[in-house]
Amino acid sequence: MATNELDLAVVNGTVVLGHGRYRLAIGVKDGKVVALAPEEHLGKAKETIDAKGNYVLPGVVDSEAHPGCYVPFEHDMTTESRAAACAGVTTWGIQAPTTRLGTEPFKEVVASTDVVSFNDSFPSGRDVINRVSHVDAYLTYMLETDQHANEIPQYAEEHGVTSYKLYLQTRGMKGMSDDVDTNWPSRRAGLGTGIDDGTVYMVMENVAYLGDPGIVHIHPENWEIGRVFEERLRAAGRTDFGAWTDRSPDFLEAHHIRSYSYLASQTPGRVRLYLQHCTTKLSFD
């Protein structure tokens, strides 16, 4: 009988499932949920947690987080993964460029020469996650160069990374000198070179060859047009919150979604796209 004893029981809670809410107890053994049942039918457990009438939900998978963007990776992973766990996030998708995975020294502003292969930065990122993270995590590489695109098969095989992010708004950075930073989420966020559509297509093509579960995430927002609106707003002296919205009208997102969805459709097997944080109705009309 003792061998069937649960390690943990969660009782007196309302369990939220995909099809409704239920007054059920939860049984856990060997780190896995093994039973959902009325409390009187659950059986004995080594430890019992009283949910005190609260809702009990499955852990959330957050597909986009950027720890290490503005402070060292280890610091953010230590504190922010704890916050994620407190908020119910149990699996974190860490999206990071090669310069923001725990390599040292941490540089607040990166240059194009700081952008290296993920073969060089993966070990430090993996070690930090394994050492300090309070939640499960997986990596999504933020790719910038043709080298990155060409190394995708190796990243998948040796690093286990099958999701890749393209920051499309950094297209305007391509060829920009290291002492220029007109794109706020670029050099200070660890992106050092910017991309062009050739790199974008190579990424899509190589991820398509991976097949399932390979996927390309895109940040759709045309900042090349956005800078025109920004210049006009600055000239008008706009500093209100609405200026942020007016700087990036809805068609800038919709344009990228249409353009890069078409590009994805031209790859072998039609690579899967994840349209990150879309906010406008126009994007899907």
C-alpha cells in the first residue's frame, strides 16, 4: 500500500481545466500529476496542501521573456524566474541574442564585433539556467547574421534549440556604424548588426528544413516607416502617451505580417511562423 502513496495532494481547491472548473483534489507522484479526483477518493499522501478554496491552474508557458537584456543574464534569471513562478509561469521561453546569454563581461551597449556564434554563448546560457532558474526554461535564439542562419541545423542538433526569433525592426540597423544607435531596442538590448531580408529568408529556409517542431518567431513592426512618424511627432513636440501609438500605426504591423507570411510560404514545406504579440485587428483582416 505504501508504494501507491502519493507524494503530494492538493485539496480544497477549484481546479481549472480547458473545459470548466471542478472541485477536485490533485495527486502528485514522482514530480507528475497522476490523479484528479474528489478528495475522498484521492488516497493518502506524504504531504497535503490546503488550497483554501483558491483556483488551481496548470502552469503557464510564457513564450517570450528577455532576462539579461539590460542587466547581466544571471541576475535577471535569479530574480525574474522567481517572479515568474509566483505568477504561475512554470515554463519560460528565453529569447536572447548571442550577447545576452551570460557571456562576460556584460556590455550595456554592444557593437557588431560582439555578435558571435551561438556555439560560443550557448554554454554560458545553459549553465546559468541550470544553476539559478526557479522554473523550466527553453531558449529561442534571436538571430542576426548569415552565419547564425547557416548554423541552425547545428543549433538544433547540438543545443536542442528549434525556435528562432527575427527582430524585423532592426532591418534599419544593417550596415549602421557602431557609434550610431537610432533603434532603442538594438545595441542596448544586445543586438549588434541588424538583419536584411536575405538573412530572414535563410533563417526561414533552414528552419523549414528542420520540420516540426521548428518555428520562426517574428516581431512584426516596420520601423523604417515608423521613423517618419517619429520625426513628425518630435517636431510637433508630442510627448504624451498617445505619441507612442501614433508612432507605430496599425498598418506597420499588418504590412510585416503580410510580407513575411508570404516569404515564409515560399520556403520548402512552408515554414511555421509565430506572430509575436500582435495587437491590431488590421493584421488579421
